[in-house]
Amino acid sequence: QVQLGEFGGDLVKPGGSLRLSCVASGVNFRRTTAGWYRQAPGKQRELVAVIGSSGTTDYADSVKGRFTVSRDNAKSTVDLHMNDLKPDDTAIYYCTIQTIAGDYWGQGTQVTVSS
């Protein structure tokens, strides 16, 4: 059974930093594409960042230069390092992995950027 657990959501002031972590179990993690999506109130879920099994990355334009996605296959984790956070980054952040058997999602972690 594939499970994803996210950690690290918090309340942070504008300009601050935060690191989200996601741990996967029940899957051959090194063969997956992993990433983060977010959903703000009243908006659709959107891609934030993704990292392939080979380490290639892709980012939403709105977070380029501020966010960094990384993975540790030995620990089955994917992290999202967020710098220079803005109020528009406020959302529930979801970890996701793509496998040959399908896509899996975590339950989400809340990030709130407010002074």
C-alpha cells in the first residue's frame, strides 16, 4: 500500500523560508516522478515543482528562483525548499508521486504566509 506523508507546513511571514518534506512508503521510490502541487482557497490545484527519477526538475513560473525541489532516493523523500515566501504562496501543499501503477497523493500540509 502506497502512502505519502507530508511535513513542514506552518505560518511564516512574507520574505521568510520554509521546508516541506514528504516521505513515501510502499513504493520503489527511485523509479517515480515526485513533486508538489498546491491549492489556494477558491482556486484550482496547480503544479509547483516536479523532479523526475533522473533528477530533472521543472517549476511553475511563479516560484522559479525561489523554490527548490530535491529528492533522496535512499530515504524515499522529496523536499520543497521555499524562500522569499509571498502571501500568494498561501495554500495547502500536496506531495504526489507518479508510478506505472498510477498517481498517489498525500493529504496536504497548510502553508500560510502572513504578517
